[in-house]
Amino acid sequence: MSRAGRGAVVVAVDGAGTARDAVEWASSEAAARGCPLRIVHAHRPPWPAGLGPTVPSPESIRMLRTEIDGILAAEVARARAVASDLEVSATQVQGPPVRALLAAAAGAGLLVVGSRTRPGLRGLLTRSMSIGLIAHAPCPVVVVRPAPAGGDRDLSPPRVVVGVDDTASGREAVGFAFRAARQRGVPLVAVRAWAPDRPADLEGASGSPVLAEAFARRTLERVLDHLHGDFPDVPVHALVAQGEPAQALATRTEGAAMAVVGSRGLGHLRGTLLGSVSQAVLQHTRCPLAVVGNGWAGRASTDHVRGADGFGPAEERRDRRRPA
């Protein structure tokens, strides 16, 4: 089995209907990887209303479990409708949702979650929960948003879009994106930002934009050249330009099969204060978004890659390889 196929695909579901597209996506992914699919429902114990904490009655616990069993049975049927030969299991786990899902993802190859798309919709993932999962998951996390209503789908060519930066998790993300593109038989679009060096003080002069852009191009080319030997059949388009990383990636993911970013695992509070790229892209990207952390996936393919430095809006496009 390939490296990408190791470990089950785990998909989180709830009772609000926000994970239906996630289950279908996860089923297709597990079938393509040749690995099992595990469907997980995380819930808190049913505390009755009252002024103080009380122990839930056996009847309330039984009713909750029966309700969740029905939800899981429906999602198992949904998964098998996508891939009839898929090995599927379903389980319910009790506890704080983020903690419970992180435990359920131990040993998994991928954790897939749905995402609510409008205020007031009660679902599995709020923004804070998604940040917690992304920051601490033991494997890559894919956030799948519901499909656009009314069949309003983008007609852009299918592709995998990856943001390239100079961190270890960024290099992991590039390796993950290459495997995803090869698995789907689509091109890879690698996006990298650059900006002139800022002056050390108000009276100083900023760095040369020409040199900054040239350095960005060289480092992006070096990353891609190192990986071409492992993925010679994947057409790659390199985008190098000036701009903000999150905006660059989000604007180029319309109609994409998947977007991929790295995560430094900063945690909820620190990540929010720093305004991480992965969190910003999570808010604005409509296609499935994979967030890959340092050491999660593809180490054998990306440990030798060094020097990627960021990504941003494209001003120049190079076709590194022609489609086979």
C-alpha cells in the first residue's frame, strides 16, 4: 500500500446535517487510498436543565444513544452509496467534541470534518473548534464545506492548489499536495508570495522588489525541482507574485479539487492572535481545504526539500511541465 493509503480516513459527523458533504468526500478519499473509513460522532453527556449539575438519567442516555445510532446508520449508508465495497465502521464517543475527535483520530491517515457556512446554523464545527482540531490533530485535517446551493459550481479546470512557505509544515504540505494531485490525475498549482524587505526603521530604505521577487522564484523552483523526481507524472504550474499569502491562495482555489496549506500548530489563542495563514484560508476557501502540520505526512518525500518562502497573488505563471 502507498504511503498516502496508510491509516484510516476518519470523518466527524453530527446531527445538524453539516457533515453530509464531508462524509461523501471522505468516502471517495478512503476508496481512492484503499483504506477503511471510520465515521465518528462526538457528543457531551445529556445534562438535564436545572440550577446545578445533576447526573443524567439512564433513560436520557439511552435516548441520546439511540438518536446517534440513527445518525451513524444514515451516514454509513451514505458512505456505501459512494463506494459500495468500502470498509466502513461507525462509533459514538462521549466528551468535549474536540478532545474526543482528536482521540478518535489517533493512528488515522486523515481527519475529515464538515463546516457550517452561515451564522446561526448549529453544527459540529464552529470556527474555534476547527482551529483546535487543526492545531492539535495527529494527522492532516481536511475541512469540507457544503456544495453550493442550486448547482452553482465553478467551471474552472480541476486542480490541487498548494501554498508554499519556508516552514517544515509548508514542505510537508507540498508533498501532501503532490500526492493528492497524482491521486486525482490533475495538475498541481504551487503559489508563493513575496514582498520587499521592510526597513529596520522609518528612515531606512526597503529592499529591492526585483531582488525579492527573484529570490522567491528561485526558492519555489528549487522546491518543485526536488519533488519532480518523485512525481514526474504530475503537471506543475508555479505562481510567484507580490501580495498577502491567504488572499493569494483563496482567490486561486475557486473550482479547485483541493487546497493545501501548512500549519505550525500554534493553538487556538496564539494562532488567532498571529492571524495564521491557515486560519485565514479556512474562512475564505470554498473547496476542500487540507491543513498539514509538521511531521504529519510525506516526510520521506519532502525532508530533502529546503528553502520555500511563502506564497501570494500571482503576477507571473510558469508551466513547469506539460500535461502528459
